[in-house]
Amino acid sequence: MSRVFVTRPIPDNGLDELRAALGAEAVDVFPHDRPINRDELLEGAAGANALLPMLTDPVDAEVMDRAGASLKVIANYAVGFNNIDVDAATERRIMVANTPGVLTEATADLTWTLIMAAARRAGEAERYLRAGEWDGWGPQQFLGVDVNGQTLGVFGMGRIGQAVARRARGFNMRVIYTTRTPLDAETERAIGAEAVGFETLLAESDILSVHCPLTSETRGLFGREAFQAMKPTALFINTSRGQAVDEAALAEALHEGAIFGAGLDVFENEPAIHPRLLECPHAVLLPHLGSATHATRAKMASIAAGNIIAALQGRRPRHWVNQDAWPA
């Protein structure tokens, strides 16, 4: 009988699919709704045929070796997979899979939630009201910055970046972008976007939204030098990877007024957040909610389950990350 270890409870539909295909006894779910610790991960992985980890779970060679030769597939419950040592998995002929595409629109919606909240100081104003400090309307209370008619800069123009850019049309915005592989001319015209260099992106964006994968080039890219190059009226938004941002530098930029505000859904050392960033009233901080809708999380569960079922039944997972490097 197969054994699947799921590192945190996920929506029931995904677990039901696994049980229906592999048997109820095959599915072993870590019972606590919190990040699994290292010892618990190693214990749970032992003897597993499949792992279904979260993006917060480091799945390295040690974890794979603890599972042993029985481990056939690691199906991440995320579109990203930088928590998995893909090279180590490939060396051991372990398939790695993810859940791309399904969270695009939900994450783009949340990006705009952060843009609007940061631009209009919504979080700061709500805290003020709830604290009982509001004594009525005032002509200079919580003045924010405009969104309509401004320049939106997008760093990383993949699925989510494009979805964010499409929404900018409703705000009559100019859209500029920097990405590793520029879009074709037809796609640029369709979303009304113009490719520019990184320096131009920093200098001209009224709102800079980050949608890049985590690589050696993007790790820590947004640091003091980048924030100093932005407009003092600019907003910085990140819903991609927390490690792309130097949080200490961002906090400094906000405290010094180098930029106007920020909206973050991801953090450099989740769940820890730099203490000076927590002190910034112009920072809107959310606990990694990008894909947090009922429909999206359920679809992610179904895709992850499907990847595991296919692999354990001798078929190709639909979203197989390391298939190009698979030994013949």
C-alpha cells in the first residue's frame, strides 16, 4: 500500500481525492494546523511514497533520504518550489510537482488590495478609528496618493504580473515592466505594457509591484539602493517572494520618507517580520494571503492530489517541474 505524508491539513477535497484513489489508510496528515518543525518533517517523511509539503517546508536531501527509495513524488502545495532541492530530487529519480496557474487571479486581486490600501492609508486609518481616536472628518486627515492615471511598474511579467497589469486599465494607468524574458509585441499591446530597464522601472514607477521568482539574481534585489532610486511618492508592493526584499532597507526607506508606502504579503524570514517594519504606519502587512480564497485553495489541493495520484499510478503528473532533467 502507498503512503502519502501531507505536512499540514489542506482542504478536504484534496484529501478525499487521495483517499478515493489510494485508499483511506494511505493518507497520513500532520494533525496540527501550524508549520511542521524539522524533526516532525523527518519523522513523517520516513517510508513515504509521496510528500505533499507547503512552501514553508524545506525538503532537502536529508528529508528525501529519510523517506528512502520508496519516495516517488514531492507535490508542493504552491506554485513556487524553492523550498525543494530539485537537483537532489532529480538525482534520486523523485518527481517534483507544483500547482501553477490556479492562483493567478486571486493573487492579482490581493495585489490590488495592497495597492489601494497602501495608497489611501486604509490600514492606518482603520486602526485609528477602531482605537476610538477619530473625532470627525478633517481636511488633512490621512492624505494618501492617487492611483488613477499613475504609472504602474511591474517587476516580473509572468502570469500574475500580467494579471495585475490587465487590471491597471480600469485605472487609466501607464504600465511599464522589467522581466527576464520580454513579452511578445501582441501581448504587450493587449495589456498595454512597455518594457523598460530596471533603473527606469525604479525611477518612473508610482507603484512598483514585484512578481518575480526567487533566484540568485532576485534575492535581496530590492534594497537600500533600489528604494533610494524610487520616487518619494511611490508605493512598493510585494506578493511574490519575501527574500527578494531587504526588509531592513525597506523599513529605513519608509521611516526616512524615501518612498511613501508599502504593501507586503510575503516576508524575508516568514513568519518573522523585521521589527522596524512593524513600526511603519505606512506599511500594509498581510499574513501571506495571496491565494487565500476558498475556491483557489481547494483547486490547489485538487491539483496537488492529482499530481501524486498520477505519479503513484505510473502516469506523468500534470505539473511536473523537473521532467526536462529526468534521466532517460
